[in-house]
Amino acid sequence: MKFDDLDAKMRVYETSHDHCVIPGLYMVARLDGRSFTRLTKEVHQFEAPFDPRFRDYMLETTEHLMRDCGFNVTYGYTESDEISLLFDFNEVGFQRKLRKLNSILAGEASAKFSLLLGSVGCFDCRISQLPSADLVVDYFRWRNEDAHRNALNAHCYWMIRKQGKSVGEATAALVGKSVSQKNELLFQNGINFNDLPLWQKRGCGVYWESFEHPAKNPLTGEEVVARRRRLHRDLSLPMKEGYSEFLGTFIRVDRLKSV
């Protein structure tokens, strides 16, 4: 059999189940770290419950995905061991094939994070296909609220663990406790949850910003001011409805481009 015939025959088995995100849908990728609890608490022993070094590794990985991987991503968000990416509304990279998007993003994130960490850290990836701007806002509000819930639980759990209690004892101590009871538990032990850094409670955003940069006209030699763009880390994201309005600035840009 000639190579071209064999190639055509075998590629069918790779591509027959390809699924693509249809035009007119927003795409949001979510990447999750695999077995990161063991990786960060046992293997590398980051400070619990939050460590600025780990936060910065996640931010650098997010920036790599937004800047260096060939995709047009308008907003990135990271909390705990996960990353969410909002693609430009008109992104058509790899014909919007899900297997390509998932595999490339997971591979790039795993490689970048592993280089930063100095050992292997793996991510998986899945794509949400959202038919409206409101659902995009809901998605990021969901992850933002998840960050808040996880932060409260983590601070309570590790406060108890640092008092010498076992994993089982710390877990059992929090069963059935309400949000207000958990806040009170922390307060009684000298921790005011409201005063903790916002990046711990609400995660971090990454987005593009414009800035002016001194330059020289290559033809005339004249000193000019050029506009460039760079990624900005936001460690103090707005909350609740303020966050919804903040997200709308990225979503409206996408919609306007599609007109």
C-alpha cells in the first residue's frame, strides 16, 4: 500500500470522533492540578494553607498560557490549583477542536509548572462551551465563590492541624459547621477572616493592559511614544456584583469584535 493511501486510511481513526466548538459560543478552559494536595503538602511542603510561592507559580503558568501558546485569551483566573481562561470570542485556533485545545493547554501548563517547581506537576483540561455572556459571568462567579468557600475551610482546617490535631480530628471538627460558625472559630483563635488577603479568599486575575513605551521612529529617528500591551496580575479582585461588572469589560470586547 502506498504511503498516501495508508496515511489517509489510518488518519480516519484519529479524527473520526473530532468535536469542534461551533462559532457563536464562548470558550472557557479550566485546568486542574493532578494530585496537587500531595505534591504541595508532602513532596514540596509549601506553607499551609496558602503560600505566595505557589500562588506565583500558578500566576506564571497562567501568563504562559495567555502569552506564549498561540491562543488569544482575554482573561485568566487562578485559585488554589486551578486555572480558568476566557478565549477571545473569535478564537479559531486549531479549528476550535476540543482534543487539540485540551491536550495543548494541559501539556503547556504541565510543562511550565514543572519547570518552575523543579519536579513533575500535571494538569488536566476541559472546555466549557457557553452560549451567552451571562453564563460567562456566572462561570467566573462560580469559581470566585468556590475560592472563597475553599479558603474558609482551608484556614479552619490548618488552624486546627497546627494545634496538633490529626487529619481525622481536624476534619471531624468542621463537619456540620456553618459559614458563620467557621468564621467565629477562626476569630476565637486570633484570625479575622475578613482581614486576610483577597488573593487567598477570591483568587487572582490576569488580563492585558496597555501602556506607553518610549520608542524611536525607524525612518526619521524621531523620539516617539509607542503603545504596547502587557499582562497585569490583579491580586485584589472585586467581589460579588462588582466582579460581574468587572468581567463584563472583557466580554463586551469580544462581542464588539464579532460585529
